[in-house]
Amino acid sequence: MQTKMKIVYWSNLSKEEKIQLLTRPAMLNNTQIRQQVNTIIKTIRKKGDDALFDYTERFDNYTINKNIKKTKEDIIQATQRLDCNIKTAIKSAYQQVLKFHQAQQTPTIRVETLPGVICEMHTHAIASVGLYIPGGSAPLPSTVIMTATPAQIAGCLRIVLCSPPPIADEILYAASLCGVNEIYSVGGAQAIAALAYGTTSIASVDKIFGPGNAYVTEAKRQVSSDLKGAAIDMPAGPSEVLIIADKDADATFIAADLLSQAEHGHDSQVILVTPSKALAQQTLIEIKQQLHVLTRRDIAQQALANSVCIISDDIAQAIRISNRYAPEHLIVQCENARDLLPQLKNAGSIFLGQWTPEAVGDYASGTNHVLPTYGAARTYSSLGLADFMRRFSVQEVSCQGLRHLAPTVTCLADAEGLDAHKYAVTIRLDKLIAQEVNHESD
């Protein structure tokens, strides 16, 4: 069984070769995907439910009976069908994620910047949110927990979940545990379009969350760039991991971590960066051996064809490569891994040390596994409670405070040529002066 994962020496590559090497596989066909998604979105906006049903039958090979919404009875039956062990595991994961995200709650900030000048920062939950949960070959109840739990903590009034049919019992159970209000059997770019613009069955939402394949990611990008569409959490597409490892790292651990991401999908990408050629070679041997026992080995092999072992000059160069790639997941299997943390600038989530597999973050450590991909970790953050809330500022100024601010405001208004801004202050000062004169004359 061939892994097709190659070994390259970073310092031997040209500038163009380095760029190509770190290009995500899903981005290579971006023009075709963009056009297809655009057509799907336009059709959903024009035909609504009819288009949803048609796309579901065409793409998911699933015929629905004109009712894509799951009922309470559907959820009860799904819960009854589940084994106690999986329900216990889902509850346990939920508790860890709940604990970590509850800790992210912030109080109202109130600061008196000058005597009589009060500035505040408040937060309110986003009213309606849509959660996209991948299904198909690997239904992800863990993604329900990661997206619905912070929405629940934030207090979002309407939490809508979409997932390709048939929706797994585990997804339905996790959704009920996390307080999801509405669940619909629809997936792909068509689900994103329905959440953004609404159909007869699905009312539109304010913001869309959750990972997906290249088509889902592109759909999220398109609806978020339309004023009539919806906001999104981040570019979260096919899964990816980069591992930085020194010569003493455990090749069996590395191989297992690489495969745990490769099995997500054929368009996933996994990268090992190490100064040790011997470790890279041993890792490839381990990958070949571990592939034999994987039920999703065919998918993993396709992902490995898009993946690479990079031989760096040293760990410092490995870190620079990682920062340039900006991986969704970054695993550091080096001695004293935590000491390297200040140098690791761009990653969605970081896993330190040999006893911290990426899988714990996927399921139950408590951190969120919805993370920026496609290099978006340079500017986007891992999903958190703040993403389900909006901040707004409040200011309250007394007459004393206005006197303190007036010289600064009027001077800057003059400099910018905004006379009305200046007048809005001076007219109040004039009234204060008039009131003081009248008070003295009394």
C-alpha cells in the first residue's frame, strides 16, 4: 500500500516551489467551485424549497417528503436508539466544552476616562444563528457540541442546525443536549444559502457557523460578502494539521496524528516539518503500517497524496514554515514544547507535547475544534463565546465631563473641517454658560 506522501528539503526549493508546496489542495480548483456555488445560491434564492429538495436528491441521493424539519419525536426516537456509552461520551464532552466556554464570559466594562465621562462596553447575544454540521461519510456530533454550546451560553434566541440527510442519531441527541431549537435535513452549499436568505421551510439567520468541505466554505464566503446575506464565523473548510517534530519525537505518535486528520476527507492536508530525515522516513513507515487498520484508509490515502514531509534546516526554520502556512491545527512534538509557544504566531489551535494528540481537542479537552483553515489563522481566531455575541459601546457625559472634552473635540473638528461636530459641542457649552449666568443673577 503506497502512502504517496513525499519528502522534500525546504532549502532546496525555489520561491515558487515553496508557494506551491504550501497551497491547500481544495484551493487548486477554486474557480470551478466558485462558479458552481454561485449557481446553487442563485437557484436557492429563486426557487427556495423546491431547489433545496432537488439539490438534496441530486447531491445526497436522498429523497425527502417535503418536510425537512426534524420533530421532537424524531429526536426522542434517536435518543432511544443510541447506546448508553455514546450518550455518556457526548455528555462528558459537552461538560468540558461548557466549562471552558463559560469561563469566556466577560462582565460589562465601565471606565471613567475623565471626570464626568463614562464609557462602557456591553455584549448581547446574536438573535439567530445557523449551525452547519458536516455529515455524509463522517457525521460529527462533536461539531454540534462545539457550535451549539457557546450559542447556548451566549443566550441566542434561535439556534438552527442544518446537516446532510440522513442525520445521524448522535447529531440529533447532541443537538437536543445543547438547546438547539430547529434541526433541518439539508446540507452542502444549498444549506448555507437557505440559512442566509431563507426559504419557506427555513427562516434566514443573522450569522452562520461551522466547518464544511470546499463547497460549504465557498458558499459561506459568498453569502458573507452580500449585504442581503449573513455573517459567518470564519473560513473553515477541509481539515489540516502541521506537526513540528525534533529528532527525538515518537514516529508512531506522529503517524497517528497525521492520519487522524487525513481520514477527515480526501481534500484534507497533513504536513510534517522536521530537521530529521530519519524521523520523516520512520514516520512514513509507520503511516503505511497504521493505514492497514483504518476503516477510512482510502480517504486517508487520497489526503496523503496532497501532503508532504518537509525537512528543515532546524527547528527555528520549521517554526517559520509553520507560521507561513498558518495551519488549522499545529502539533509540537519537541522537547520543552511550551518554550516554543511565544514563537508560534499563526495557528488555529496548538497542541503541546507528545501526550497531547489533536484528537483530544476534536472531542473533549474543552477547547473548540471549529478553527480557521486556508491560512486564515493569521487573522482569524478559534471559535469562542465572543463569536456568538455582539459588542456595543455606551457613553454618558455630564456637564462637567463635556467641559473637559470640549477643547479636544472642538480642536479636532476644526482640523477636519467638520463645523457641525464643533457646533454640537459649543452650543451646549453656550447653554451651560447661560444657565450659570441666570443662576448667578437669581
